Amino acid sequence: MSGRVRVGVAKFASCDGCQLTLLDLEDELLPLLDRFEIVEFPEASSVRSAGPYDVLLVEGAISSAEQANEIIELRRQARTLVTIGACATAGGIQALRNWRDHDDIRMAVYPHPEWIESLATATPIREHVAVDAELRGCPISAGQLRELLVATVIGRRPQLPDDVVCAECKRRGNVCVLAAAGTPCLGPVTLAGCGAICPAYGRGCYGCFGPRAGANVVALAGRLGQDRGPDEVARLFAGFTGWADEFRPVAALHGESVDRRHGASDGRH
């Protein structure tokens, strides 16, 4: 790619943590700016651009009709659209509301719920427009972000992890928290990328990077269910990436049980 690559960064419903990962590159940012022209990044600059973009990094889930329209226009302006983080790739924490009654949530949270114009669901970007690449995580890995940017300049496919967190535990020499202590852990079905941070400190994986393609989620849910009830097992999957296709059927059990306790009608899911 000749000349500097025009990069935009857009945000929807999210906490901004993945955008901060880009800023956290700190000293590496200056060399990157020799090859990249950041033309849209409201988190870091008042300089604004409506496009076009060679690369557009998109953080956050789609949570309102306005956002649903905006992402369509951004897709038109982007040569390559990359979703970054659990919210953009799997709906994130916002998607937990997808199993609840939308009006009930608005009435419980806001003093004037009639002022809130949001969709009944929070959904990942790929449910609205075509996505060219994904960076998983909550937040994303700085190393994976660097790899994506370098690959863009060189013109090759990014080399991103394709194994599970368990493999990272083995490389770090971690004792398996599931086998040794019975600690619930989603590492056997979660895509690698975090460096197995939580198991390294004796905690189970929370699934921040989402399910690895082809992971046997049903088998893991069955194993966890040997010591726990179905609600507790489902709750483990209903986290950062609970709306992901592979996790959703298990997480839905928890969502439905919550709705029944609150007297919601059946069949809404």
C-alpha cells in the first residue's frame, strides 16, 4: 500500500478500553504514525473525518437505531473494517440485556425511560454489516493490534492466534485450575490471546476473547455441570461474550431462568 494508510477509529456502545489499548502503545505510536495517518479518533483528537478510510477500527456493540444507521454509512466509507473487542465482536456486556425485557430495564435504570431511544438488543457489528477482520478480547491484545497494523502495511494476512487459552496455560506452566482445584474455567473453549492471565493467578478464564471456532462448548458445559446446577453453568457462559453464537445456547438457560423469576412471559427469546 503506497503512501500513509488512512485510519479511522469509531466507537459504539462500549467502555472505550479497546481504544485505550491503541493509545497504550505509547512510544510505538510515533513510528506507527510514519506509516499511518489517523484521520478520525475522537478518543484522542479533535481532528475529524467522515472518510474514506483505508482501515476503520470499530469498537462497541450496536445498541440504538441511530448506531445501526451510522455503521452502514461507515461501512461504505471503509476499505477494510476491523471490529475490536468483545462488544464489537460478540455484543459484550451490553448484550446481557438481550435475554431480558427491554422496557423493564429502562424503567429500572432511568428516571425518564421515555427519553431513552435504544434497541431491544445490543448486537455485534457483523450482524449489521460485512466485517473484514476481528480482534477479540476485553480489551484487545496490544500485540495483536500491532500485528494487524503491520500486516496491513505489508499487504499480508494477520497472523493471529487460533488455539485455546489452555494452550497458553501450558506454555506458561500454569497448573490447571479446573483439574487441580475444581475452579470453573472457560479456557478449554475460549480463543487464546490474553496470555492466560486469569488462570496464572488461580482464577478461571471468563471467556473474554470469545469461543474458538469448533470448540466443544456442550462437553465443557456438561463437565462443569457435574458439580453445579444448570443456572450456575449458564451464568458462567453469560459474560463478556455470552451472545457469541457458540456460547449463546448455554447462556440462554440462565437468561430464561432470570426472566421466569421476574414473572416475564415465556417465548420471548
